[in-house]
Amino acid sequence: MRPTALLIALALSLSGCGGLGASRARTAYAVAHGELPRPAEIRVEEYLADYEEALPDPAPHALGMTIEGARAAWGDEDAEPLFVAQVAVRARSSVVRPPLALMLVVDRSGSMQEADKMTYVREGLLRLAARLDPLDRVGLTAFDHQAQVLLPVVPVGDGAALRAAIAALAPRGGTNLSEGLRVGYEALDALAGEPVMRRVVLLTDAMANVGETDLHRIAHQARAGDARGVRLSAVGVGLAYRDEVLVEMARQGQGNHYFLDSPERIDRVFARELEGLLEDVADQALLTLRPAPGVEIVRVEGADVASSGGEWRVELGRLGAGQHRIVLFTLRGANPSAREVDVGRFSLDFVDLRAGEPTRVASAAPVRAIADAAQGTVARNAAVAWMASDLREVAALAEAGRFDEAERRLTRARAVISAVSVARPADAQLRDDLQMLDDYARALAARTGRPHRTVRARLRVAVEEG
């Protein structure tokens, strides 16, 4: 088969901590089980958030930004050369974590009996319990067709009371998600005014079928809770969970959204969640780029964006201690061959929550162009964003029954990730992505009846298919 030409100028001469999104884990879990994800479940910003970043602490500022760039190497040989400028925004670290008041709201409905969902939940909660400080406070609310407080919010102590409440979880009945949240929030409302961080962690398949079932009204509970100072994070469990419900709830509740696919992932999920439960350090974060003359924005990935008056504004919202956000600007008109590239002026505006005042940091310096994909993270992250965008299109094509086009688009994504993986052989997450893409190809091949093909990139420009 003729090699597919890609501008992977590898030679390879293109050669912290942070949030965790459910999207990448959810895709990997679905295709490993022979299922195809829905387009809406594939979100570029969550793929980017799932990768580790080693970023400098911006203290004494609440937020800081690190900017680097590289030639956008993912495209046809004949395409106009583009440049990717990556802005990594990091929140300062917190020296001491404030005391925590945590309410675990756990779905114990009958659907949680399927596919070992409750096994994952119980094991995950036990591991979370082991990470809590004895002086933290924790409670557990379980819900089926109604909600029940199995453990009021009390000091963790030796953890015996929490472990007993976890052991009592057993699937039964319907799914009254709204009532579970109401009871969980009320328990934390009683602690308003006390010097503790109040948080809800919801674990569910979100298949609400009792009580309030309207997505927007359930999400409003999370928004109302956030207005009272209680943040919510949502953990989806199992293959059939309602992804869109938990995405909206986490967004409204200013928290995180995770997917719990196996006991092996539990430690990472809850380690990241406890990091995310540190103090909020900045709010209303807004990243702005005013492009240099002649520079055009082709696309922006990693967050919501709007443009007006010649500026591009990216809303980053609220960040907790140590968290980061990655934003990728793909540009036309910037010289991708230069060592330093003038792309324009970046500014980062936010409210410093500790100081209680608005703050701005800015950079008008040229962006350093990194020519080696093994250095920095811009080439890797650009490849990951490209992959996620392609996978979203693959899912849409497959959903429409256009499997030949879906396979071609998937082949391109696999070639890109394979090439970057060659440049970064120690990157285990890229290896995980290659496995996910191979599983995706097998799931597609099962729909068409054609044999599964392996795809790996050579060190320079060709892609081998066989």
C-alpha cells in the first residue's frame, strides 16, 4: 500500500500537576470493550488536561504563564506552514492544605451492580479514605430511589467509621440523583462559616430515573451549591454512564469530571482530586492574545474562545492551587523556521483570591521555537489535540455509517501519535494513546468486517500501513 505522506518533519526535527478529564479515559475504555464513543464524549481540552506538565510555580502571583512554540507539523506536504504557540497557565502551589469538609454522594442504584461498578466505587472510596488527614471531616450519602446519610460529616480520625459506611454500600432500587445531591449539599450547608473547604464528590452512572431527571435542573443544583461556596466534582462509573450529565454538573459546580474505568485508575483519580481540593487561588482567569501584524489565528484549542476588536480571549475560569490549563494557538503568518517568533502580545487577567484584587501578567516577548519534539511539550500537546479533534470526527463519521472515511481519518491520527512517540520513547501516556488508537481501529474493523491494520510512522515522513 502506498505510504501516506505527512509533514512529520521529524528527523525528528520538529526535530506540576493539573486537572484530569474523563474524556480520554472514557474513549480508551469504550474502544477496549469494542464500543465506539459518541462525538460529544471526545473533548480536546480534557485530553490535554490528562497529561502531566512540569511547570514553574508562579508565586508570588496566583497565576503565571509559560509560552513555547513549534512548527505545526501535522498536515499535507503542500500545506502552508503553520506555527503553534502553546500557553501553559499554572496556579501557585499551596504550602499547607486547609482542613477539608468532604461529602461523598454515592449512587447505589440497581444499575451500579452491572460490570463491577460498585466494586470500583467501594475500592476507590477506601483508597480515598487512606489519603485523608485525620483532622479532615468526611461524610457519606448514598442514594437509590431516595437518599440516606450513612455517615454525617465528622472528623476522619482513624477512618473506621468511613470504612464501615463504605462497606454498607450495596446496589438497589432506582436512581434519584437530584435527591442525593440535595441531601449532600444540605449536610455541608450546616458548616457554612467554618474555616473548612466544603466539597462534594459525586460517584454515579448518572442514569437518573426517579425524582428530578431534567439535566439542566440537576446541573442548577451544582451551580447553586457553588454559589454557597461548595464545589462539586463528578466521577462517572461504567460504560453506559451519562457523560453529558456529569460534564455539565462539573462545569456548573466549578469542579472536575473523571471517569473511573478500573481499580488501576483509582489512585490517579483520587490523588488528582485531592490536589484539586486545595484552596482556590484565582478566579475569572482570562487569557488574551493580540496577534502581531500579519499573524492570523487559524484555531484555538484547550478552552472556550471568543474574538473581538482584534483580540482573542480564552476563558479559563477558576483555578485551584497547583492546577494548570493548556491553550494551543495555531497561527498563520508567523515564521515557523525562526528560532524566536513574534506572534503578538499575551496577557493573563485574573482575580487573586488570596489578595482579593484583580491582577494582570503580560508577555510581548518573541516565542521561543522548539525544533526537537523530545523537548518541551508543545509538539506532544499539538499532536494530542490533533488526535482528539480527529477522533471526534472519526466518531461522527462512524455514527453516520461512513466507515471508510472514519478509517482514513483514524489512520492519520495514529500516524501522528506514532511519530511523536518515536521522538519521546519514555512517554508512557503516548504509548497508552497508541494502544487506544489500535483498539479504536479494531472496534471500527469489527463494524466493517475488514482486517485490522497496524500503523506506525517511520522516523522521517512516511507512514507504513500493513
